Amino acid sequence: MAKIDLTVYEDRLKGAVRRAKERNIIIPTFAQQKNPELIPAGIKEELSKIGLWDITPRNLFRITWKNEPVAQGGGFGGVNYMELPSSLTGVPARIIVLVGKWFPTGAHKVGAAFGCLVPRLVTGQFDPETQKAVWPSTGNYCRGGAYDSALLACESVAILPEGMSKERFQWLSKVAGEVIATPGTESNVKEIFDKCWELRASGEDLVIFNQFEEFGNYLWHYEITGHAMEEVLKKELGPNDRYAGVALTTGSAGTIGCGDYLKEIFPTSKICASEALQCPTLLNNGFGAHRIEGIGDKHVPWIHNVKNSDMVVAIDDDDVVNIMRLFNEPDGQKYLVEQGVPENVVARLNLMGFSGIANMLSAIKMAKYYELGEEDVVLTVLTDSMELYNTRIEEYRENFGLYSTAKAAADFAASLMGEGTDNLMEMTYVQKQRVHNLKYYTWVEQQGKTYEEILDQWYAKDYWTEFHGQIEEMDELIKDFNGRTGLLKEYE
């Protein structure tokens, strides 16, 4: 079954408490991440003098969708989101995107990493005095893991493909204890897994937090991102409006867990799982390489609840790259305004990184396929922003020349307005089972999962729900940990 192990190891827990006390580390609860109003006033006061990306334990309290959207000294407010107008999307449906830029590290993966590390830390399953935290990823997750490790006084090892953006490596070199570059780019996930097996065999005392199999990743998004989306819907849905569903690139399949939460509230809503057309694993058992940084593929993540997904779409990475230039080059932005896109929207399009653009296109495909109208709402997420990819803009200028108005017109017409319902599959029961069965080759044959558990994922009625209630248990463990350090007393 999928319950997260919360067994407490008192001997090692003492070391974690001692380290936290030495470094003045107070850990926020999941309830505080959902609702920052619960954060003590004294901690908020300290945050008013701290930068969003600063390496300080207090920024653990900024792992929330509700940070004030400023780089320095911000407080908390509502969920950071924006609505994309029809003049930009080409569909009448309302597409609303949650904005990940205003997390520490500039990406929401810092939350997923928290959901994996903290339960191990507060139970004594991870000892920061003797062990290293290993973060295998295609980019943002290992950045989030290295950042969380630094804030929690844990040694970290970041693993990511050598072809990822320069910004990732430059930042990690200053934060992670060790950075390992594996062969390939976004699609080369197996090479990351192979490096993890090599590290296990080294005999070094390591704990590997593999985002593709860690249910803490799924649970953080089910609980925190899911509730954030629910708050947005409560605010935005009118009396005649309908929440149609969520469209997300699968990546590690953590974020798509929010769709499971929303389906419990809106049972008729849909979950659209997206991937790159150049690597159509879910759509067509396929493989390949692509340029949509922020998602990994050529396998089905262990934590993807495939049975609860309704649709698979594939996004052409040419469209993503073209739109990235359209949104970020001066001539592209000018053309968008001429086409009727509001200037205040154009000014915020740099909030979309590559995977965010792919998520937007996935939502457009979903809206067109289901013929959604003005009263329908589709949700998605901007995982990160172009702040993490500025060198890519320069690379494309060098490789393809300066961006022109003519190129902007072509990209607007073909890659944005021209997004269609091709490369899409609304899944039947049998098609869902086919995608689920692909897990066998990665997880049972290669990664040591059992045949019985892969069957349980499909057939056991409570497999995907039994750990949802563990969030309250985790919060009690966090409160107990903070009580042992005694650091919260001065804020009471």
C-alpha cells in the first residue's frame, strides 16, 4: 500500500533536533503553507527583512502559493495566479494559471522537495548530522531539494542532466554540496536513475529522494496546490460557471496530484496529462528527446495515478520554443499588443517558463477538444518563469537570428492560434490500463518495486487515498519537533 512511513526513530531524531536548535531552524506545518495567516507574527516580522531567495531557515515559511509577489521582504496574501484572455489563447474558455515564480528558487518544486524531506527529518528517518540528501531531477526539483536542504542544515547532492540551462548549474554550484551532471537532457531520466544506483553502491550514507516515486511529492501537491486551486475557484467561479478540469505536463506526476484533490470536490472535472510530442510515452509508448525544460519522460512515474487521468495530449516543442520567443522578444510583445492582447498581460508573459508554456498549450487543446465555452474554467500551473532561462533567449538569437515582426506573426498564427486537437487521446479504461502497465518496465524490472504493488496501484480501492489523511499526522510530528527544539517559545 502507499501509506508514507512515519515510523519515529528516537536515536536519530535527537541528532536532527540538536542540529535544528543549533541552526535556529523552525519548520512550518502543511497547514501554515496552505494558510500563512497561521504563521506567528514574529516570524512574519523577520521575513519582512529577508529576500525571497535568501538562504535562511525562515524562508521555509515562504514555501506557499501565497507569497507577496516581490523579491525582497514580502508578506503574504492570496494565491498568485492570473487569467489568460481569449485574445491570447484563442478559446472562449477561461484559462487560469497559478504562478510559481514567487516561491523561493523561483519554482514550485521547492514545495515538493519539502514534502519529501521534512517527514523523514521529523521522524528521525533522515539524520542531518551523518547523512546526505540526494535529489535526482531534470532541474527544478533538485534545485528545490538543494535549497530546502540548505535551509534545514542538511548536506545535499543534486543530480541533473548536463544539457539543462546554465542558470540551473550556476545557482546549484553555490547552494548544493555536490552537483552531478548526467548525460543527455530533459528526456534522459534513466541516466539519472542509473547514477542513483551507482551512489547506493558506493557505500556512502545517503538518502535518495527520487521525485518520480516519492509520495511526499504527490501529497504536497494534492494538499497544498489542490487547496490553492480550490481557493482560486471559489473566488473566480460565478453562479453559472463550471470548473472543467486541470491540464498539466506530467513530469514527475507530482503536480498532477492536485487534480485528484479537485476531482473529489468536482467529480465531473477532467485531468489532462501532457507530454512532449517528440517523446510521446503516454500517447504512443514512444521515446525521443525534446526541448521543453521542466518535464522528464520516457517512463511513467510511479506516483502518477493514471486511472484518474482522463486525457493525454502531446505538445510540439517547436511550438513551445516559438511561443517563448513570441512572449519574450520585443517585436513579439509589440505584435501581441497589436493583436489585442492587453498590455498588462503581455508584461507578465515572462512568468511562463518552457513547461508553463506547454501547460498553457495543453489547456488550450483541452478546451478545444471539449468545446468549452465562456462559462468553463480550466486550471494549470506556471511551474517557473523565464528568469531561469534567460541564456536560452540568447542561444536562440544566435542560432536562429534576431526575432522579427514577420516571425511573430507566423508564430502567433501557427503555434498559438493554430494549436489544435491533434496528438490527443481521451482515454478509455483499456487505454488507461495500457499507460499504467508501462510502469512495469521502469519500476519493477529496473527500480525494485514489486509486482504485487503495481497491481495494487490499479486494483486496490484505497491505494491512492489512504495516505491523504496522513497530512494531519505529519503536522503533529512537525509540531512535536519544533517543541523539542524550543525555538517557537519566543514567538508565542
